[in-house]
Amino acid sequence: MSHFFRSFIVLIALAAGMTAQAAEPHTDSAHFGVRASFDYNNTTSCTNVVKAGPGASVGAIYYAPFGKITYFNMGLMFFYDTFNYDGYTGEDVSLAHIDGYLSMLGLKLPLQLGVKYYQSDKISASVYTGPQFYYNFSMRSKFTRLRAGDTEEIDRTINSAGMDLGWGIGAAVEIHRHWHVHVEYNIGLNDFTSLNDIEIGKLGQLKRSELSVGIGYNF
């Protein structure tokens, strides 16, 4: 977990260094913002071994309204995600216990269309949906495999699909136009990696499932 928190601090520092032009208060105009979120990562496959783990994202967004209640968001977010290994694989005669984690670092690009269902001078509430592209820079698998009394330590860099795609749906609230909070769920549409050492006798292909809670500031 110490590695996770160090990476999270680095990502926050990157976001803090970003600047953008400020928009006038109480107006719905195009603007930039910064975002930081806590991500709860899971998979929709290999669930007997791969479990949920914490992650974080931080970066910048561009907001562009069109019409009276609709808008478009585009983001550029650095992320650090983890998935825990904790489970059994194999046949009864050669059952193995897997204990460890998968970590990954990358960049994600959300593209969102939103609809505002409540607006006032102080608060704006909306729902949104759209694709999210994940660009995976590095991925590491580290775990212990215990089978028939023998322990094997595995620590390796693994190959990813390079890019994978998810679809998200979320809800956001803007307070005094500048302050932002959101809750969002993304489901993976294709595999982000294939693992040949966690599932005995078969290839483990992983898809994302990501729940995010975030905050931000609009310029």
C-alpha cells in the first residue's frame, strides 16, 4: 500500500501544477478544471482469484456546454490501479492458492455527454454517460502461489493490450460553479490483459469494473 500512496501523491502533484483560464462566476461557459478520484477496481472475469483493489486518478478536464441543459466533457487523467489476488485455482488434486496483487499505471481519456436536471445560482446537478479509453503504460504482477506444500514467489512485468475501452455512467454536482463532486461507474468492453500464471491450465483474461468517487475544481 505504501507504493500506492506514493504514486497517488505524485499524481496529485501533477494535477496541482496544471493551470487554465478562469470563467466568470455563475455563468455556464466552456472552461477547464482539475479532477482527483478514488477508484475501486474489480474485474468481471477470473473472479475466483482476482479481487477488488484501490486506485486513484488525477488530471484535467475540458467542459463545453451546448443547448440549455446539455454539455460535453473531455478529460485527460493519469491513473494508478491495483487488483488483489486472493483465491484458489486448479483441480482438487492440484489446487493452488494465489495471494498477491496486480498493479498498473496509465492514462485514461473520458468522453462524456451530460444532461443537467437541476440548475440554480449555487448548485447544478447532472447525469452523464460515454466511453472511456485506457492507455496502459506499465503493469506488474506480484504474488505467492502455494500448491501441495510448495511455495513459489512470482514478480514480473506483464504485457497488456496497450489500450482498452470502457463505458461509463455517472452523476455530478457543481457547487458555486467552481467546486465539483461526482460518482461514476465504468464497465470494461474488452480485455486489458491476459495472464498465463494465475489460472492453472488456462489463460486468464481480465476486463475492468471501476467505481470512482471524485472531487474537482473548475477554473
